[in-house]
Amino acid sequence: MSCPDTGSEENIISEDLAHSLGLAMFDDAADRRFFELANGKRVQSVGRVQASCRFVSESSISPDLACIFYVFRNVATDLIMGRKFLGETETLTAHRERLVICKLGGKMVSAIADSGSELNLMSPEFARKQGYVVEEGEEVIMFADGSLAYTSGVAYVSLSVDLRKIHGAVTTAFYLLQDLVCDVLLGEDTLEDFEVFTTHQDALRTGLYDAVVSCVNRIIHIGPVERAISCVQETVVRGINDLFYRRQTPVHNSSKSAYTA
């Protein structure tokens, strides 16, 4: 299953999926590209592949598009469809703008719209400058390359993306992430709940970004640190129990017994 990600400038595919689909990979130096994750870390693809893609909805089928996918050995989601594909197929909106002009805590700010993120994120520096109250707590998140990071608290702030002031603000959770590449990032649930790509397209703007390094901001919410540690412990215990069970289970001889008359 693919993930539509407005926070990714390019299409991404895992090396395993590319091989299983029989796609020929080009891995010369010119075919490998650097990408910047949401925490500013830079990672490099191992090559690229080309494939024909189409978007199928209940009412229509888009024409085939020749798409380039950059290949990663380790990737959180096997297939990520970036903004270029989403814009050409009008999957989310006819526009490909990435910035959302919104009112946060009563002040106008620009936030990155990232449909590939399962959480709203905020930089600790921005939260401190704005004087937001930050509650303690750590959440584990996974980036596009499979690496993990930890948030450093959560701020609950009133949010509105309605420039026409038809609807009121809603208190929204923003998780603080050190080295976040922007001040504020709006995740998939918030973008959908506030109807950013449909009802409130007037809040979308085009942003200027580094053209040398593309962004890939797929962010998966693993859960609270305590729960993540508990899951790891349970996995280890299950593995030990399975190993112990296999060693204790007697091996049955499948050969037939010999009988004498």
C-alpha cells in the first residue's frame, strides 16, 4: 500500500519492493540523490527506477504517468508518492503548495502541510519563543529511512486555518521535535480534519526550499516511549520462550516400528 505524502518532494520505493516488481535500478552517481528528513538529517538513495503509475478512484482513472522513484534500502513505508504525482493526478488537490497560513495561539504563522506525518510537530525553539505551555512526555517516531527519534513534550495550542473566519479555532496537540526543519508541521489527521486541501485551499501558499536537497518527511508515530519499550520487551520474551519451547519439544521419529510375527 502506498502513502501519499505532501511532505515528500519525490516518489520513494524500497529496494525490496522494486526488486519484487522486477524494476531495473539505475545506480550511477547521477541516479543517487540526497534527501533531508524532518529532523534535518541527510540520507542518500541507492539509485532510482522508473515505472508507469496511475491513480484509481471510485469515479475515475487517471492516465498512465511515467514516474521516477528513488530507491532506499531501509524505508519506513515501501512506497511513498510525492507531491509531483499527487499534483498531477489531483489526488489531494489541484494545487501543490506546501505551506499553510494558519492562526496558532491567536497569531498568524506559516506551517508545512505534510500528509505523510502521523503527528503535528513543532520545534522547541518556536514553542519557547511563543511562550506555549509544554507538558512532559516522550513519543517515539520513525522517519522515512527507518531511523527513530523522540519528541520532548507536547503543547496544546488553538489552531485555525480558516482565513474567512467561518469556523472557530480548535485546541490541537503539537509534539516538540528537536532539530525540526521548520517551526510548525501539520500532520495528515489535522489536514483532513481542517479540510485544508478541499474547503480551505485559500490558506495554501507556495514555499521556497533548498533545491539541492529534496525533502522526504514521512513520519510514523510508534507511541509513547514506555509502550515502545514494553513492546520490545514482549518481543524479546516471546523469542526466548519460543526458543526454550523448541529445545524442550522432543523430536519424533517418523520411521515405522518393526513388528515380528
